[in-house]
Amino acid sequence: MKEWKKNIKYIVLTIFSIAILPISLWLVAFNIDTAGKDNAEKYFNKDKEDIILITDYLVNSSSKSISIYDTDIITIKDEEVKEAFYRLFEKKYYAINKNNNTIEFMIWSRGMDFRSGIAYSINEEEPTIEYLTNLVPLSEAGWYFYEADYNEWRLHN
């Protein structure tokens, strides 16, 4: 009995190491980069040169609506713009979309129902994004942090 009590701290430590520690590390790893205005502002400031270059390219394109994913970059003729797309997709941007008056840089996504990131309004009106549930201006005029959550949107519309 005395031997068992002596080893109890090793048993607890082992259980902690096997079960709780990996779960904690997993939660931290996947929640460090969370959606929010402050993080969107950081992304915008860090990647501003590439974001502006791509925005200018999309504003001047003849397409009213276009979605670009990492697999679509090869179709872009302008090498400087192509490199900007590559850099953003390497930094884990999910997609870049142009739809009417809005250019959307999707940074965070949870399946098909939720996405968020940075949006730019081409015509100085608020961006129009499907299933928009949150829109907050960033420090630079015309730029916004957005959230589009289909499930939340559906409940209120």
C-alpha cells in the first residue's frame, strides 16, 4: 500500500502527459490565429504591399466576379501580381474573391459555413459579402474586417 501511494504522483503525471497535455497543445496551436479585427489589422499591415497590388489588379480586371485559389495562380499573366498571390497563399490565405463592389481576402475558415478576413470596397460603399454577419472598419479607409457565418445569418434573415 505504501509503495502504491509513493507511485501515485508518477501515475498522475503519466495520465496528464498522455491525455491532457496533447489536448492542451492542440487547442493552443489551432486557436493562436483567431479571427478578429485586431488580427485582421495585423494581417493587413504585414501583407499590405501584396494586398494592394492584388486589389489594384482585380479592380482593373474586366471580371465583375472572380474567385482565385492557390491552384488558379498559373493563369495570371502579370508576374509581379502572380508572385503576390503566391506569397499570400503561402501565408495561409484561403481564397481571394472579387464580387461586384468588394474584394475579399479570406484568411479564416471553418468548413463551408464560416469565413472571415479582410474586405475592400471598390466604390466606397460597404462591402457586399454573402452571408455577412459582422463588418468592422480597419484603420485604413475602405478596408474592413468581415465575418460571414451562414448559420448565424440564416437565423436572422
